[in-house]
Amino acid sequence: MASRPLQEPAFLILSALAREPLHGYGIAQDVEASSDGRITLRAGTLYGAIDRLVAAGLVEVDREEVVDSRLRRYYRLTAEGGSRLAAEAERAEAQARRALERLASRPRRGGTDVAPGRLDGGAVPA
């Protein structure tokens, strides 16, 4: 049985950790940048999501260090987390490809339909 798709914040947290271990603030910054500012994770939401990802075995603590008298905890993707992220990315890519193919095959009426390959109606880059 396939697992449930990840919620977008969880997907973006895993994606942030795919390159290197990050501390909470670094994860939050990456998520905001990756979502073009659509998703801003406040501390409670961020650490709640991280705790759930840790409990699921997708993320683990990499290391802790003290910076300016404060504990900074770094998290990393586990092997299972990397596999889950890859599967989620492939699923999302396949869904997007199907949607774009369906849009491309739609009959055009009055020039208001979305151009194939672009959701903003612009020309498809060569």
C-alpha cells in the first residue's frame, strides 16, 4: 500500500535537508525561498513538523552546537527520508506532466486557454 502524499511543508523541509544538514532557522529560510514566499514556517509549526518527520524516521538529529549561549540543533535526511523525498518528487512530476499534457490537448477557444507547458499562459521556452 502506498503511503499518503506528504503535505507541502513536510516535502519542502525534506527538500531543504537533501543537500546538507541544517538547523531550524536555515530550514525555515530554505522553505520560504523554495516556495517563493508562499510558505513561512513559524517556530511552532516548523518544530512540530520536524518532530513528526523524526518520529517517521525521515529526519534525524545530525549534531548540536552552542552559538551565542543558545543550543543550535542540526537535522539531516535519513536514507528513508531521501527515498521518500525522491518518490514524492517523482509522483508530483508525473502528476504535473499529465496535467500539462491534458492542457496541451485541449481545444483552443478564443485564445484564453493556457499555453501547453506553461501554467501562466506564456510561451513555452525552447
